[in-house]
Amino acid sequence: MPLKPRLLVMALVFWPWLIIVLELIVIWLATAWGCTISSRGPETCMVLGHDIGERLYPLWSVGFQLVYSLFWVVPGIILWVAIEIIAAKRKQNS
């Protein structure tokens, strides 16, 4: 399979993990600024004079998102490997 279709397939399979990585970067940056993210509710988080605690609050659920993403990514990887094997066998027979 050429590179561009492979990149498209990778994006389709791994998009949940790409979002989670971005969320983890935001969590790391917020923690570096001294903010806490918990399921207790929004906590005050002052960054550059703005309270972003309300916006950070949904990030407490990243662990759940990671687990639920497995329901998308694992079957996607299995399907991708099957397609690659079939394509390799067709190419070999040609």
C-alpha cells in the first residue's frame, strides 16, 4: 500500500489516541502551572490571569477515554493487518 493511503488508515485507526495524547499534554502543562484536575469538580486554576479550571474539569475522564478507545483501536488494528496480509498475498500471486 502506498504511503498516503497508509497514513489515512493510520489516522482512521489511531484518532482516539491522538486526541488522548493532546489531552495528556494539556494535563501535563496544567499540572506544571500548579493546577489540579480531579473528578470532585472544577477547581480554580489561574493561568496568565485567567481561571481555566472550568475548562480543565472534563479532562479528569481521560483514563476512561483511554479504555473506551480500545474498543475502536484494537479492532481497527486487526482489520488493518488483515487488509495488509490480503494485499501482500495478492501482490505475491500477481
